[in-house]
Amino acid sequence: MIRKLATAAAFGLAALPALALDLDKMSDADRSAFRAEIRAYLLDNPEVIMEAVQILEQRQAESEAAHDFSLVEKYADPIFSDGYSWVGGNPNGDITLVEFVDYRCGYCRRAHDEVQQLVDTDGNIRLILKEFPILGEQSTLSSQFAIAVKQLNGDDAYKQVHDALISFKGDVNTTALSRLADTMGYDGQALLAHMASPAVADEIAQTRQLAGALNISGTPTFVMQDQLLRGYLPYRNMKALVEEKRGN
């Protein structure tokens, strides 16, 4: 009998209410024997522990995913229509992909070409980029510069500078940014001045506030329709998720 109870305990007493096992009502000798049998069973069947861990991890993942879905629903307006983030791809696409990006993030750099490949080859994806500098001063300078370009020179200029910054080699400082602006035909001094403006600071602050509400602490982080995707995803995975969202 003890071994049967031990086996049941190993698979989860909560799932077996019919046993009505009450350890408090056991004698000290029975409780000691029961614990010994559980230990013996687990030593004989260690795979049970791994099965339990896998079930726990699956339940935790499902709980986190459900929580993320609720967060995306709650903050849908600032995620998808904040009024300031750059919008590209197909503005009328049936799938919206949002990326929180840091220009100094290695995985953001790795994801850049694959995100662009997805947008270009699909043709029906609306892409939104959110400036989320979290990796220090050079990240902040890069985002300030990109936002300044967008605010002073428009969306096309922003995308050109965004693509340049995500692959920029070397240290980012005001000299390098001024030189980059001049190379692209923009007024470097005007951009440097605007980088320190309240309008630029407010945009970064709003995105950071949104990221905090969504429990985003790393980049890249994506939102695809109703789903938060934390971390780098290769092209094939993103493409599969797009097809899944479309029900294909």
C-alpha cells in the first residue's frame, strides 16, 4: 500500500483526490516509511522528475504567454498607433509586426536583414519600429539621432539613417553622427541640436514607459498581431508565425 501511495505522490497528489492522503494523520513510523518509499521510487524512476519539470515549464510558459496576450490587448493603442513611431512595409498589411530596437544590440543587427527580407518577400506586412535604447550612451545617441532625422526630415530619411545606424561600425559620438548626416545630405548641426530637444526626449520616454508596462527588458522584442515575441527570431520562424496568424 505504501508503495502505491508513493507512486501516486510522485505523479502529483493534487491530481488524485480519491486517495484522500493526509500525512498529518499518519504515525511517525508510517510517515517515515512513506517518505522512504517516495525516495526509493524516484531513485528507481528518475525520469519522473524530468517529466514533472517539463510539465511545470510548459505550464509556466503557457501562463506567461497568456499574460503577454493580455498585455498586448491592454496596450494595443500605444503599441500599434502611438502617432510617432516609424511605419513601413505595407501600411494596409494584414499582419502588423512591431520591433523594439537598440542600434548597438548584436541580435538587433542580426535580425535587421531578416525582418527586411520578411517584409519585402511577403508584401503584406505593416512594420513599426520603436526606438528603445538600453545599452548605454552610444545607444541613446543613436536613437536620438534617428528620431531627430525623422522629426526634421521625414520617414524616408529616417529609414535611410536607421539602416545605416544598425550596421554602423565604430564608436557613435557627435562627430561621427554629424559626418553621417553630411554624407547623406542632411544638416548635421541642425540634427545635433535637435537631438537634445524635448520632442526627441519625449518620444524615447514614451517608448520606455510602454516597454516597462509590457515587461520588455531586452532587444530585439517583437509584437506580431496579438503576440509578444521576446528575443531574436530567424526569418524562417517569423515567416511560420505569419502564416500561423493568417490561419494557413
